Amino acid sequence: MKARRKIAIVEDNPDNRELVRYMLAESYEVIEYDSGQRALEEVRESRPDLILLDISLPEMDGPEILARMRADRELAALPVIALTAHAMNGDREKYLALGFNDYVTKPVLDEGALLRKIEQWLGTEGKGDEDPGGR
């Protein structure tokens, strides 16, 4: 049996973490971090294949965490998707310019869209049992 890919969720809100974990648990191994500092300390050992990173975290925000990851040779190439309530015009472009690979607004209401974005960055799109229709 093939090992399941690991997705790390960095989110301080337990309800948001639970919702995303529920959406992903059937297809992925899910690792949860309630703070950016904890994620930075543990992600080298847990070795996720992709990170969903909240923008607004206490103590250290998502862009700061991402900058530290991109400066770390071991973590620099890791796909990181911004998970954020920031949904104003221009926010997506702003976060992509900061180095995020992609952008998902929360609350996450479209499970299929989230899964397609993850599959795109993991290179598994179209390899599942169903084709969600388009890329």
C-alpha cells in the first residue's frame, strides 16, 4: 500500500482546523499546528508534502512564517497555500507575490476546489478515482 501524502495545517482557530482536517482526512495524513512558531519548530521532522498556512496568526503571521521557510534550504521548495479570510480585491495577487504557491479563502466552503488546488501542487491531479472536472 502506498504511503499517504502529508498535509500540514497551520491555523490557530480550532474550528477551522477541524473543518479542513475533515475535508482532507480521507485522502491525506493531516498534521495540525496551532501556531506558526510550533510549525517552524516541527515541520522539518514531520516532513509534510504541502502546507496550508493561515495568514492571520498570533505572534507570527503567515507571511513571516513563509519568509522563514523560503529562507531555509530544507523547506524552501515546499508548496505553501495561503488559507485566509482576506478576500478583498488584490489579496490573492498580494499573497502570491509574497511567495505563496496558491490562495484559498476561508471558511472553506468548496471542498472540491481545495482538493483540486492541493492535488495540483502535489502533482496528483487526475490520478484519483474521479476527475473533478477541469484544472
